[in-house]
Amino acid sequence: MVKRDLPMIVAGVSLFAASLMAQEPTIRRPENLPEPVSQDQRVQASEIDNTLADANVVLLDVREAWELEKYGTREGYIHIPLFELEDRLDELPKDKMILTA
């Protein structure tokens, strides 16, 4: 290797490392997702606080852990990433309405 090639190699490695750090982590999605619920089954944003105040309602946050760290979440939620949900259904209450975020 010639000394004049060293700065080019260092610059290439630095650019590669910077591009890795700038990438967003991926969101894992299962292949067998059901169709979204209809509009009449959705809770409107203006109704969320009142709906969650009901003791028979829980919030299931299906985002990835990095999304929680970046965007935050609500206190008292149940966190199960969407990609893991099918394997962890037994962790959800069967006697409550579950809202997902």
C-alpha cells in the first residue's frame, strides 16, 4: 500500500461508518397481518383519554423498542412488538378491550 492511498481508505471507512449510524432501525412486520379494522371500530384521537380511563381498556403498544425510546409512549401500556405479537398473545388480558398503537 502506498502512503498516498491511506487518506482515501480512512475517508471511505469514515463515510461507511457514518452511513450505518444514520440508518433508522427497521420495523419488523409479520407476513400474516389481518386487515385493519373499519372506521366505526376505531377510537378517535379526541376520545383516547376518556377511553383509556375505563378500567376495562388497555393500551397495547406494538411498536419496536427503538420507536418507544425515540417517540415515547403512554404510562401503563403493554408493550409487545408487532413482530412478536402472535407468539405472546397469552400475555394479553382476555377480559378487556385492547387498543393498539
